[in-house]
Amino acid sequence: MTIHKEGYTSIALCILFIFVLNAVIQFYFPQAYAVKWLIYILSFMLFVIILQFFRSPSISISKDETQVLCPADGKVVVIEETVETEFLKDRRIQLSVFMSPINVHINRNPISGIVKYFKYNPGKYLVAWHPKSSTENERTTIVIENHEGVAVLFRQIAGAMARRIVWYVKEGDKVDQGEQFGFIKFGSRVDVFLPLGSEIKVGLGEVVKGGRTILAVLPVKPAPKPNKAEEADAFETVKAARPVKNTVKKKEA
């Protein structure tokens, strides 16, 4: 396991804080052995917590264009049909994953395709499980469209503790399923908006893993109906390909 690049500054600040705190205790209370040991223990616990928060485990990702991978580690807190009003403007299945401070906070692309839409929205810092956090909190909105034209919208949402959202994609980028698209610091949630007809593979309260858990299977997109001009062209093509029947009678001998 390695440390994610987003953690370098935070870990350095944590080490500096621990060093200064212990130096102050040692200088002003050299004989307070009980206090010093308490500070040592608390300092060690703080360092471990910060270190594990920014861990970046190596995982194996199985790509499948028909499936939607979970974008983050956490617990499923919402599965419901709703209307997505920012970009898609149609009915969708919303699936939300709450990320606690003990989870890995790397965010991964749920599908492969082209980033058709990206927007950063400043906002409030309501608790992540609040119903309005999806539309009122600080957030990013990303839409990826696969090669069959099926679009999946997902959001990074800041919470009461998580006040720093990091993203690595922009409109027009070609992205791979399971690839990192961002990072949220210190807990929050990710919403995924799936097409109606998607086969949901998880349940409420289920613990999920980013890049490994299959959230859903996408519906098969029906072939578009030809317009009248295309139908006429097809009819003429078929007509031209038919053998011409010989209607001339043979002359009697």
C-alpha cells in the first residue's frame, strides 16, 4: 500500500504539529511524565489516523462496458428514482455512497467513455447524508458517455468535515473505467445517476468498494428508428436488388 499524492501536504503538517506539541510539552513540563506519555500516545494515534486516511491500496480492476463500477469506498445510503435537473434533465435512478473518515477516499470512473460535461459548484457544507446535500453542497458534476451513447452522471459532494474536493478530469477527456478521477478529503459522499432500466446490484446499507463493487448493469440501448428519408432509401435499394421478372412471351413457332 502507498500514500496518495493528495496526502503529502496534510501528513507533513501533521508531523510538524506533533513535533511542535511534543517540544512544548518537553520544554515547559519536563517532569510531567504522565502528561508527556499521554501526548505521545495521542500524537501517535493522530499520525496513524491521517496516514490511513490517505492510503492508496493497489487494486485489480475488471473492465466491462455493460457494468457500472462503484466510484468510491463506503456504504450505500440512497437508492431511489428521481429527476436529475442539472444536465440530463430526465428521470434517473440515484444511488448514493457515503464515505466515512475511515474509508479510502479515492474516486474512480464508474464507466469508460468521453467526459461530456463537467462543472464545479460552490455551495454549503451540510452533513453528507442530508437530502439537500446533493444539490446545495459544494460539489462537482461529471457526465461520462460510453461508445453506445449511454450517459452516467455522478457527483463528488463535500460534507460538514470534507471541505476539499479534488478532480483530475475536464470536458472532452477520454477516460477509462476504474481510473482515478478525483479525491475527497475527510469524508463525504458520491452520487451516481443511472438510466432507468439499469439492473441494480447492491442494496441499501451495503458496504461497497471503489473500482471493485458492481453497482449496476446498464440497459441495452435500442437501435434508433430510421427516419422517412432513410426508409425510402432502403426501399429503393431493396427494390433495385430484386430480379426483374421477364414478362415478354415467347413467339409461337
